[in-house]
Amino acid sequence: MVRGKTQMKRIENATSRQVTFSKRRNGLLKKAYELAVLCDAEVALIIFSPRGKLYEYSSNSMQVLLEKYQKCSHENNNNKASEQDAQYLKQEIANMRERIKSLETTQRNMLGEDLTQCSLKDLADLEVRVERGLSHIRAHKEQYLMETIKQCERKERMLMEENTRLRKKVRISTCSFSCQRIL
């Protein structure tokens, strides 16, 4: 008698489903036991029935194997996270190196160096950037000079006021001195 291939879909008949669960559960528990005995493997198997009943098999202590599983699982997650972090950092380093290289090339070009590799469009763009930069520099220089002139004018006014005040004081002193001599 040849059995046909079983379709992997839910068994609709509740009785047939329960019988199949019971047979397959027993077969799975038997295979777990055989694997532990024949291969000296540490095996833990946990099964919950559709009604929530627990079936378990452990070649050693279930608690010890679960702790071992959690430890290994945690280490694997950390390793995966570390690998992802390392991969991200490597990509970030490559991006930064490329950015630095680009900025160094741009700086050399702005200084008029390494222009032989530039196309006509690159040279025109560079000229526009240099003129814009020069315009900003001139505007900043003009603003700085205007502020300096204003400070000098304020200082000049203060000195002139101080000079006027001192002249008055000298006249008063001279006048007092002259008046005392006369008396």
C-alpha cells in the first residue's frame, strides 16, 4: 500500500486533525530522542497543542538548554548588530573619503591648480564660483572698513571733545594763575 503525498493545509475535520497531531507529535518526540542518543546532541523540543497543552522533551535540563539558547541567541543578535554597525561605518568612511577627495580637488581648482583635468563647463562653473566668492569677500571687506571708519569717527569726536574740555580747563587755570599774580 502506497501512501499519497499529504497536502500541507489545515485539516478541516476536528477528529482527524487531533489524531494527526497526536501521531506527528509522538513521531517528532521520538526523532528528538533519537537525535540526542545517536548524535550526542543537546535537544530541547517544546510543543503546544491547539488547546494550549504543553508537550516537551529535553535531553538534559530544559532550563539549562533554554538559558544556553538565550545566551547564543543574544550573542548572535549582538554579532549581527555589530556587523551591521561595522558595515554602516565602513560605508560612512568611504563616503567621507570621497567627500574629502572632492573638496580637496575643488580647493585646488579654486587656487588655480590642477585645471588641466577640467572641462570648459567646469572652468566656467569655477569662474562663476570664484567671482561670487570674490564678491562676498569685497562686500565683507567693505562692511569691515565702514565699521572701522565709524569707530575712528567716534574716537575722533571723543578726542575732540576731550581736547575742548582740556583747553577750557587750561584757560581757566591760566586765568586763575594770572589773576592771582595780579593780586
